[in-house]
Amino acid sequence: MRKKLVVANRKMNGSIPGNRAFLEGLLQGTQDAIHADYVVCLPHPYLYQCKALLHNTPIAWGGQNMSRYDSGPYTGSVSPGMLTEFGCEYAIIGHSERRSRGHETNQSAGERFEAAVKAGLKPIFCVGDTLEEYEQGKTDEVTFRQLNAIIEQSGVENLANGILAYEPIWAIGTGKAATPEHAQNILGFLRNHIAEHNAEVAQNLRILYGGSVNSKNCASLFTMPDIDGGLVGTASLDTQEFIAICRAASEAAAT
Ligand code: PEP
């Protein structure tokens, strides 16, 4: 039985007092929502604050990106070891906002996945199609290629150390979430593809849906058999809205 997981991707938002209100509110609001796991990904400078406020609590935290290198002349980058030093358990890898600006290719995303696992992090690996690809019926082909970057780089068994997230680019930040049926189709397709390599890894891997998840649409997404939770951007900026999503995941798991 896979435990539901809800991840906040707060992107380049926040402030020390704002984060404190969010994290303390979240701790309180999810206290009795014990059937799901929760992760918050804040901008790197605030990871120290996560460590201070979330240490020894059920809520984990992670980076929004990381370098595949341990150290060196990579101005502006953060190494996997730096994330673990700040208590991170997770790191988002291959988010479309990084892929689309040309910083990330399938190959480099695959390499980062491997580097994250080696450092003891659980990578949250994002795949997703553009609107054009979706309209041309190429979603399977595109996500298949993105997923294969990990399988080719480090073997399907390594997927057991991470999380997969399907995030259609046309749904991110647009308010137009994929229908639960569409999301289920793609997640089921990805899981079946993994099962062709290793049935146990496929069975145990948590696969999330991301793209305009909110408190109104989350329950119907979370009841789909292959949707193990959500990667949440915009709605994580509103503490009460995000708590409602977390609680819905816990309720979906409990029923
Ligand atoms: C995201 O960027 O990972 C995301 C899912 O954003 P939003 O929820 O705003 O669509």
C-alpha cells in the first residue's frame, strides 16, 4: 500500500515571517491528518528555517533543484551535500520551469536523479508535456522519453529511491488542472512502463500529479488508483488552501 504524499513547491516565494506562519500553520493543521506524508520545498536560503522549525516533526523538507556536482566553480548552484546538511530529505529534479529555460535536458535530469540518490536524498523527478505535445497526442511519447532518462542513467531499480511526478506544463499555474481521468491514464501508463522492467518497483513507486491542484479538485484526483498525491505550486502559497489539500490526501488514504 503506497502512502499518499503531498509536496509544496513554493517556488521563488516567501519571507522569514511568512514562512514561519506557513510552517507553523501547516504543523497545526495536519496534526491529526496522519494518513499521508507532507513535504515542503522552499527556496534554498530558507532551508535553515525549515530545519529549525520542522526538525523532529512529521513534515519533511526539500530543495527545489540541485547540482549534480559535489563542489566547484558552479556559481549559483547548490550541491546535494548542502541540501542534506540543511536536513533536506527531498529534492525536486527536472521541474518544467527549469527544463523550459534550457538549464535542464533529459540527460542532465537523469544525472541529477542519480546524484541525489547517492547523497541520500529522495529525488522528486518531474515529467510533463507541453500544450502542443498534448494536442498532438504525444503525451505518452514525451513522458516515456523523460522517464527513460533515469532508467538509462541509473537503472530502473534506482527509481525505488525516488518519487515520480507527472506535471503537464499546460496545467502548471494556469488554473486548468488535468482531469482525474487524464492524469490517471498517464500515471497508469508510466507505472505500466516501469512494471515491464521491474514489477515490484512499479508497485511501490509513489507517482504524483501536479498542475493547478487545489482544495476543490484534489479529492477527485487523489481517489484515482495510480495517483499517490500531489505536487502543489500556487495553492501552497495559501496556508489554509494547502492544509485542505493535505487533509484531503489523508482522508483519501484512510477510506
Ligand atoms: C508546480 O509548479 O510544480 C505546480 C504544480 O504549480 P501549480 O500548482 O501552480 O500548477
